[in-house]
Amino acid sequence: TLSGMKDAAGNTMADQIWSFSTVADTTKPVLITRSPASGAVGVSTAATVSATYDEPIQSMGTITLQDGNGKEVAGSIGFASDTITLTPSAALKNSETYSVVVSGVQDMSGNRAKTSTWVFTTLP
């Protein structure tokens, strides 16, 4: 409520009353872009792996990359607004099919995205 307010000429303004309410965000973030794309073939052995969501995400969650033998690829995880990225520590193997798993990603309200998985294959 605003009351007793005056304009520059000293005239008293009418009281103003307003109200509002908020609604809790219960919408889970949705994965909109995978890189490399799901099923991609001929991917560079220097590729980074990323997942981009339809809204900003917290700096939490995991992104893992496994080679065709199920061995996890070492790398560093980064977060930027709506994207989680894995940068491998070394070049990927040629002609190898890799599996990506992204899990535990949450939006700014704590809503957890579905776990996402996909595969891609590197250059021969």
C-alpha cells in the first residue's frame, strides 16, 4: 500500500493498493541439444561433449563418457548457464563408439532433469 504520497506540486495522491502472488517452478529442465549429436558418425577425436537445456541449470550433475569397452574417459566438467560440458583429458580413439550419460542436472529451482544417454562414433 502506498499512502500519503505527494507530487512535485504538493498534491496528495490517492492511496494505491496492489497485491501479487508467486507460483512455484515445478517444470523439469528439458535437454534440447546434444553434442556430438545422438548417433553421429565421423566425430572428431578432439570433440568435447555437451548437453544444453531449455533453461539455466545449477552447477551440479554429472556427464560421463565411456568408450566401447565401458571404460570411463577422464576429463573435466564445466557448466555455463544452460549447458554442461565434458572436455576429455586426451584425444578420443579413432573408430570408437562412445556412450554419454548425463544425470543429476537441476534447474535453478531444484527440479531434476531426466537422465539422458546417447552414443556417437569417432572418425576412422
